[in-house]
Amino acid sequence: MTSEPLEMDGSPSPNSQPSLWTRDFTLITLATVLGAAGAIAGEFALSFYVFDETGSTLASALVIAIQLVPHVFVPLAVSPFMDRLPRKTFLVAGDIACGAAYAALGVWLAFAGFSYVGYLAISLVLACLGAIDELAWTSIYPEVIPLGAEQKGYAVSGMLYTTLAIVMTPFAAVLLDTIGVPRLLMAQGALAIAAAIVENLVNVEEHEREDSEQEGFARWLADVRETVTWLKNERGMRGIFGYMAVSNGLYTGFSPILIAFFRTTPGLSAAMYAFYSVAEFVGRTIGSTIQYKVKVPRERRYGVCLAVYLIYDIMDACLLWLPYPLMLVNRAIVGLLGSNSLVLRESAMQRYIPERMRSRVNAFSGIYIAAACFVFSLLVGALGELLDYRVCVTICGVTGIVACLFFVWHRRDDVRKVYETAE
């Protein structure tokens, strides 16, 4: 969920636009399609599977919280090595490991049945692998986008995911009741391994960075300290990290609430939840298409994103009080606006971060988000046991508005600098 012309070597070119669809960008796009298609179907099926087996929003939230723990610790441990060694190795190996693990989970559910404690343990392993894979993709993706085509590149990635979600979410709702969760997970594993094979064909010029005489833990600690020092001087980046952590945390927190709402409210169903999700994905696809076609001037990027964040949170606050048709409209608007802010934010941030420390900074961003998701998933899941589901989601929306004003508006001069630096 568009730039000045530049040559591939970064030099200005007055007469030509940079070509986005290079061989490597095409390959990474194909790999993303393969991996995301399986992930969307698998995650949708598992979300309903766990609630059906437990009948508890808190139990469902605990699964999400457990899966978030590795995203706090694993990126911090791995990112210094990822910035020094070729990142493609982490990306390919991560997808192979994830594919094998999801296939194994499918086999286990098919023959051993569901065990809540066992599923929590396996989820922890899968989350560790997923954290490495996600960090590697986030760090290597800017390297396959030609200079000057960042907004278009991130618009493509946004369109890919949302388009796949439009196709795969209702498809997964049908497969959930036909072939079952185990076979879905086996298919997800096969697609992840196929993505790894394609990723291995990408040619990214990377070099081992050996600019320190320190070795082992001392070198790792020096890299972490360097990142912390850089972030201390970047109030704008910290503001963006803070708001995105709260925003993602709230969304993660009320996701089980939405599932419970659709599962328990008369007149609603899992299929209707699928189409509810599709409405948001349709909006995101339209928004990403706009970002691909229309260049947003640098001086307007901050204002656009601030407005989007506030509208997004207001729409969340009123979501479950609306009749189902208006819920679909609500999500379509949220999707359209959200994809615009996502493309602008990521294209600006990834160019703003120094390349030599991109994995580490992205790791800290992931830590912020994972920690917030862990806390909010448990808090909102517990609220779902005590309060009306609609009240829970409204509380989340109001909290998001407060966070936006504090992190993005209050630090507007510093945040604006990040959004308006990259072309």
C-alpha cells in the first residue's frame, strides 16, 4: 500500500524515467506473489481455526501474543549480522525454513489433531523464522528498486498484497470448509519454498562489511550501540516508529474481536468477514494504483499522511456500530487511504535510513511494533471477555487518535523532515 528521472547509477537524467521493471525487480515481485498467496490463505484459515477450537477471544489473542515475542528479540539479535553479510542468504534460507515448517504443521494437524499448548509452541518456532524472513525482505527490497522509482516500487508491493488478498481471502473461506486447514498449510509451505527458489535468482550486489577490528559479541554490541545513537538523534523517526507501533498494536489487538463479532453476531458469518476484508483490500488496491500513477509532491507528503492517520482511526472507532453494508464502505475507505500513507511512508523511510544500517533500524522498528502488538493483543483480548465487542473496537480507535496527535502532530517538524527528504 513518481520521482525525478535518474540513471541506474544514481546520476540525473533529464530525458528519461528510471525503469522500474528490471529483471531483479520482476523476480522479487514474483517471489512476493508466491509467498503472500500462501500466507494470506493460511493466516485466514488459522485465525478461524483457533477460535473455533477454543471459543475464546483471549485464547486467540494469546496465540497472537506468543507469535509476536520473537519479533521483539530475533531482529535485534540477527540484524547486525544481516547488515554485514549478504542479505539475500537470509531471505532465501528464511523462506525455505518457513515453507518446511508450515508444511510440517499441516501434517501434524492432519494426523495428531489440535492441541492448544502444542500449537503455541509451534507458533513460537514459526514466528522466529518469520521474523528473520520479514526483516531480510524489508532490508533488501529497496536495493532492487531503481533510484528515483521508490514510490512506484512500494506502490507495486502494496498492490500485490491487496490484489492477492482480494482473490485469496474468499477462496480461503471456501477452502476452510472443504479441504481443511492442514492441507491449506501444506500448500502454503510449498509456495514459500517456490518463492525461495525465485529469490535465489535475484542478483543484488552486496558485500561483507568488515569495518571494525572488533569480533564476536563486542562487534555485535558496537553495531547495536551505533543504531541506538543514530535513533536518539532522529526524533522524527522515533515519532513514526511510535505511532506505527501503537497503530499496528491496536489493529492486531482487535483482530480477534472482529472474528468473534462475525462468528457470534446473528446474521454474520465467516464468509461475510471474508468479504468485509476484501472491501478493505479493494480500497488498498485502488490507493496503490493511484500512488503508482500520481507523484505526490514532497511538501505535501506529511500533510497527506497525517490526515490519513486521523481519518483511519476515526473510521475504526465507529466501525462495528455500522450496519454491514456501511462496514464494507468503511473498510474500503480505510484501505484506500491506508495504502497511500503506507507507500509514502515506506518509500521515504527506506531511502532516509543509511543503507549500511538499514537492517538494524528496521529491526528496531519491528521491535517497537511487535512489543506494542504483544501488549495490545492481550489487553484488547481481555477486554473482549468483559465488554461489548463494539465498545472494545471504539476504545482502540480513540486510542489511535491520541497516539497520532502525540507522535505525529506534536513532532511535526521532525516527522516532516523524514517524509520530505527522499525524492
